[in-house]
Amino acid sequence: QVQLVESGGGLVQPGGSLRLSCAASGSISRINVMGWYRQAPGKERELVATITIGGSADFADSVKGRFIISRDSAKNTVYLQMSSLKPEDTAVYYCNADIGLPWNRNNYWGQGTQVTVSL
């Protein structure tokens, strides 16, 4: 079993910053990709950013230039540094991980952490 535990959400004013963390634990052979998705009320879950085992990152157009994703492989942890936050960034942010060897890969989700951008 694998668990993903997120932390770092909260309330922030527009223009502010937050840093999300997600730590993976359990039976982990290899973490191939870790990333963040978000879901706002009434909307579908959408990709925010991902980072591969090799360090390649991908971002949604809406967050490019404002968010940075990084990972600490030794700690099985991924971070999302969010800056210049906008009200439209308000959502539940979910950590996601693609874990396993090529013949036994599985996808995991965290429980989510609320990010609210408001005055």
C-alpha cells in the first residue's frame, strides 16, 4: 500500500504565495511521476503540474511562470511553490503519483488540501 499525504494549503490573499508538500510512504519501488491536480467547485479536476523521475516538469498554461514544482527523491516528496496567486487558483489541490516498475505501475491520489485565494 502507498499513502500520499499533502500539507501546506490554506487561505491567502491575491498576489500571495503558498507552498504545498506531498510525501509518499509505504511500499514504494519507484516513483515515476509525481504531480498536482486541482478541482474547483463545479469544475472537473485538472492538471496543475507534474515532474518525472528525470526531473522534467510540465505545467498547465494557467500557472506557467507562477508555480514551480520540485521533488526530493530521497524523501519521496513533491513540492508545489505557488506565487502570484489569483482567486481563480482557489480549489482543492490533490497530489498524484505514478509508482511502480514497468510491469506493475499504479496510480495514487492524496486526500486533497484546500487552497483559498481571497481578500
